[in-house]
Amino acid sequence: MPGQPYSIQIQNNSDSDSQNAIVFQQAPQVPADVHVLAWLSKACHAGTWVDFNWTVDFNFVWGQEGNLKPGVNYQAGQVIDADLVANNKVTLLYEGGGFKFGPPGPGPANGTGSLFISQVPEVPGDGDPEQGSVGIGMSGAGTHVVPTDPDGGGGIQFTINPVYWIAFGQHTKGTVVTQDILRFPYALHYPTGKFNAIATFDGSAWGVSYR
């Protein structure tokens, strides 16, 4: 079944031009070396607005770029569906010089509410020019990734509790971001039973309403 649909309209009522409206996610429990991605991004000139729509459907992602830092795009290579119960674990493989996911399946018995990724020993790690990135996303796009690292059967656990943020910046979808390089980041808090928002930026602050 499709996940809950959400939407936000971002209105740029400021003099700031040539910027993108960006939606990204911060989660309180993620691996220490996680990188946050510009999850959704559209150009939003002064006096215009843009709409973003998504569903709470989770996915696993991997990318071709392992040298992750702010401003670098992780270069998506594959996105596959995930859920928090029956398909919350996947293995990242490396065969014939390329990454691919194995079939997803159930994670640990006590792992409901988390997504798990294991990596085979052949996966390129730190210092290897073929190192990539792997992580999770929502509604078909990446939200958080880490550099690939052969872990000999261990794994990465992402405990899911997404918090949606909006901001302005130059970054396109899939680019590594940090709050300090974005302009006016603001956390959204959808009230219970409300899934649509209008966020208006006046040049110094956000005004947000929910319905």
C-alpha cells in the first residue's frame, strides 16, 4: 500500500533570487559518518513558489561517489523499495566492477522501525578510488548516505524518525548538505492529521501554516 502523502508549497516573497528551495531530512539516530542529502530541490526565484509532494515510502539507495562532502552529489546508481517490517534489510554487493543490491528481506527480529544495510567484503572502502556510497531514502530519492566500507558481515542501522526541513541554497537533488551552508533552514512539524503545508519566506523568517 502507498504511504501517507505529504505536500509543501514554498513561497519566496523575498528579494533573494537564483536560489533553490530545498527539502532535506534530519534524523536523530543515524550512523556517525552519515551525510545528509538535498532530498528535494527546485529553483524558486523571488516572487515565485514551488510545490513538493511525496509519500512516506522508504527505499535503499547506493551512489557512485564515495568522496562525500558538502556540495558533492552522491550520483545515484540504484534505488529499491524498502519497508520497516518485511523488507528492512538489504546487502550491497560488488560484482564485475560495479555495485548492486541483493534482494531485500526481513531484518533482525527486534529491528522493526529501522533499516539495515550489510556490505560484502568485496565492496571498495576507504582509500579505494572505486569507493561509493550507500544509504536510505524516501519516495524514490536518497536522504542519507555513508561511504561504502566492507564490513565482513556487520552492518549499518538507520533508526527511522524523519524530521523534514526546508531551506534555500544552490544545491540540486542528491547533493550533500549541512545546515551551516544552507540559508535559513527551518524544521517542519506537521500536526497530527495534517499533511499539507504552505511555507512563506519574507527575507528574514519563515511563516508556515498546515492544513
